[in-house]
Amino acid sequence: MNPEQTCSIEIMQYSLNIILNTILAFIGSALIGILLNNLPETMLFIVSFSILRLCSGGFHLKTSSACNIATILLCSLTPYFFSITGNTGWIINAISLVIMILFAPNPDKNAQIPRTLYPRLKLFSILLVGLNFWFGSAVIGLAYIAQSLTVIPWNRRL
């Protein structure tokens, strides 16, 4: 790689958009989390959701604006409105684990991830979800089930 040579404007613009969208989602979620007095849960949700998403991939919305709005609402409102306890947490973790075993990774076609990395991404996704059986976090469980549902290739089933 030549340090004197730069990437195309399209690639730099695409990369900058990804960074800005990520920052916007974190800030928007944090602001709503603060307003709802639910900031720690909101931040735990968005971090858990994002880390699993990096490994497992998943469905993408058509526009970055739609993605930002959906991410902000999902990450800030889910831990506020939904609470899981007892066996429900184990059931949600088990469902997430099965989905990861069956469908992860399901990367975006633009991601250009080499297929040789798919087994590692699947393993890491499974390990992340499996760790929540030990942590027993309701918020992480909610984040993982939400992310798991985006990995299922629904369009292939229609």
C-alpha cells in the first residue's frame, strides 16, 4: 500500500458516513437514555447490540436516516419498556443462541468479508450470546435477541 496514494472520494465519503452514523446513534440513544433516566441500560444495550452486530451481520435498512432512527429508538426504548426476569431470560438467550448457530454470520453484501472468516465470526457470535448465560443480564439478553432477529434471512423464506 502506498502512503502517498489516497482512496477514492466515494470510499472516503462512505467511511465517513459510517463513522458519523455510529456517533449519531450513540449520541441520540444517550440523550433519550438521559431523558428517560435509563442511561446505563441504554448504553449497555447499544454496546452489546453493536458488538454482536459486528460479528454476526444482519439486515440493513435502505437509508442511513432510517437506520439511525431505528437504532436510536431500539437501543433507548427497548431497555426502558421491556423487562425480563427468571426463565424468560434463559429462553431469550437460548433463542438467540440457536439463531446464531443457524444463521450467523449474515454480513452485508458491501462488507467484503472473506468467507474464510465466517467460521470465526460464527464462533465469536455464539460465544458472545453464550456468555450471557453466565452474566444473566436482562439488558444484554434483549440486545442479543433484537440483533439475532436481524440475522435471519427473512427474504429467502418468502
